[in-house]
Amino acid sequence: MSEDETYIIDSEDTESANGSDGGAFGEEEEIAPVDQSPSEIYESAKSNINFQDVDAYNMFVGLLEREDIDEKLKSKAYYYSAMLSPILNDMDNTISLFQTVVEISNDGKLKYKHLQNCINDIINRLFGNDENVRQFLNFACDIVSSGLYPNLSLDLKLRRIENELKFANYPLVKQYLVDAEQGIPANIDQGDSEMCRSALRVYIIRIELAQIDGDSNQVMNFYRKTQAIKSTNMSNRQTAVLRHVEGESLLRSRQFAQSRTVLFDSFKLFSDCGSNKRTEVLPYWVLSTMLIHDTIDVFMSKDVSVFQNHPLVAPIRQLYSFYMNNDIVGFKNKKSEALKTFHNEPFYENLINEIQEYVYSNSLIIFCRKYSSVQIVFINENTKTEAEKAHLASLKQEEQNSIIYQEVEKIKKRLIMLIINGRLDATINDDLDIVNLYTKKESPFLPSIIPMISALEASFKARIN
């Protein structure tokens, strides 16, 4: 069939028919008068779309049974019947009608954009019924020819992958992805916007799978590939994935403040599209918050607090609470569990150890300030976990004494640095290993000086007035 013979659907027909259901199925149907021509019924049915969808669907299906309908109008009626069919919640019927639309399109009676619109509208109308969406995508991937419609076929395969990714069906995602990647050329034509979008989707899916596997090298490899693609429109979710990678990259380059900002952007974008991946971003955001020594409780935010007991968030939230309370014993106890969130990666272990050093210094200051003088060996004893105490007790006495001596020396050096930096107002008796805290005594003249200062302030204010 020549281009001139292709059935052209009216300009408004190329738009999506997505809209309200127009009432529940089973309500009184609009019956076209028997003297109406097929074209009149067609126009009447079109006018009902998005207002009375059930009536419109029944009128289009009724047209298909008319003997006096021409092939061009019949193709249009099939097009609309398939688009509206999900309102009946009968997947066998939807698939049957869609199959006919594909066959009509294969014969050249409908243009590519009409087939594309039909697919989009069916998926939109199936939204909310995950099993029906899965069934339709599986059928569409099988029936839409990659030879006739390479870009559309690839789009359907990627939709199916993205749909399975939502439900964490990772083996199936990897299986489907191998097939979809066959449609991505080695050298992407930057002028082909559809192929650029498809390649970007593939790379982002690969990033997500690598994040799940904890393969940071693969994450960065595919991230660099996304950056090589000409700028193209992305969904909030796609942008959120890339912002997550960018935030982690900033963490690795020790730009903690910038990382914190970018990671929170990623969290908000995932939240805006209702993606569960927001809980994957939160541990990195909390970690960056601790690394800049921020003391405002991030879990006071309503947007964040709702996820504090999520399995991916709870370990870092507990570690964070010990950070906020400068509880070195609790921090050390929770560290190994929190590290699992970061796939036990040595880089993140080093970052958590840095935070531990910060918490340790703060805990020493707080502990020392409870006393006027305190033995360093006593400080050492009270900053150990039960596991550390048990391990020490299992050693021979000579080994115990050697370890305790080394630990006391380390604490002494740390306390000296805190004193030098002005964070601890104390002196250290090096011979006895005792920390002596300064106590600020109130001047005996202070009670008489305060009224004089108040009188001077009042006099000054009176002069100004």
C-alpha cells in the first residue's frame, strides 16, 4: 500500500484518548439510531471519548459489526476500540483488539505514530493493575516487529524491563536486558533522539543493577556513558538515579557538603515519583551529613522520619543516633551492621571510621567534664565495648598490660591535642596519667559589679533616648 493509501486518522485522533472512565461499565448505553451512517456513528463515538468512555467503546465495537463500513473507517474503529478496551478489565479482549491493530499497522493502514499512541493509551488505562500491565507488555514485546518498528520494539522491551525492575525481579530484568541491548548500536547517532533516549534508559538500568550488586566500578562506567549522550529529556526517576551516582562520586572525592546536597536532591526526586529507591539514597545522605559534622537531627524531618525503620535505613539511623549523642560505645557496636548497607566496601568503612574518630573525641571531652580529675585508664575502660572487654580478658596478663598501656598512650595523645586545640580545658599529669580539669571560680567581686554594669547600661540608654 502506498503512502497515499495509508489510512489517516483525523488530527485529533493522533492524541491520546486517556481520560475519565465516563461512568461504570454496565450503565445504560447510548444506542445510535439505526438510520445513522457509519461515519456519523464514528464521529458521535469520538465526541464521547473522555466523557462517556463506555458508550464510546460500545459504539466503536458496534461499528465493527456493520456490513456497510469501509476498510478505512473500520481500521479507525479498531484503533479506538483497542485504546478504550481496558475499561472493561478484560485482558483477553484488549489483547485481541490490539493484535488486530498491529496487523492493520503491519499492512500499512495505520501509521507508526498511531500504533505508538495506541500502546501508550492502553498502558495508561491499565495503570494501577500491575499484572495486566505485565501481561500486555509481554504480549506487545512478542507481537510488535523489531524489523518494522525497531524503535517502538526497543521501547516496549525497555518498558517491560523497567516494570519488572519495580518489583525487584532482577534475574528476569537481566534476561530481558540482554535482548534489549541488541538494539543499541555501538556508535549512537546523536541526531537520533529516540535512540539516544533508549540508550540512556539502558545505561540507567545497568547503573541500578550495578548498585544492587555493589559494583561501584560498573556504576561509574555506565554513568560516564550516560554523560556522553546528547542532552535529552529524562523522567524524575532517571534524573534521581544519575543524581545518586553523582552524589556518591562527590563522596569519593571528599566533597562532603556538595555530596549531601546532591544526594538529598536524588532522595526528593525519587520521593516525587513514589520510587522505593529513595530508601537506597538515604544512607549515603545521612553518611555525608555526619562527615560534615552537622548536628541538626536529619530524622526530625517528616519526609525522612517515615523511613527510619526501613531495613535499609534503620542501621544507619541507629548509628546516626549514637553520633548525635557522642556515644562511642554504641557507635562501635553498631558500625559493622551499618557498614553492610554500603556492601562492606573498604572506602565506606574508612569514612565510617573517620566519623568514629570524631565521635570518640567528643565522647572523651564529655566524659572528662564529669570529673575534676580522672585517670586515663578509667577513661579507657569506659570507652570500650563489651566485646572489646571480653577479648582483652581472654588474653594473658602480660598481653593485657601491654595493650592497656598502648591504649592509654593513644588516649593521652588525643587528649593533649584536644587541650592544644582549646576543646578541653585541662592539664595532664604525665607521671600519674591523670587528667585534671580546670574549674572556673566565680570572682568575689562579681555580685557587686553586676549592679554597676546594669546601672551603666540604663544610663547609656537614657542618654541615647
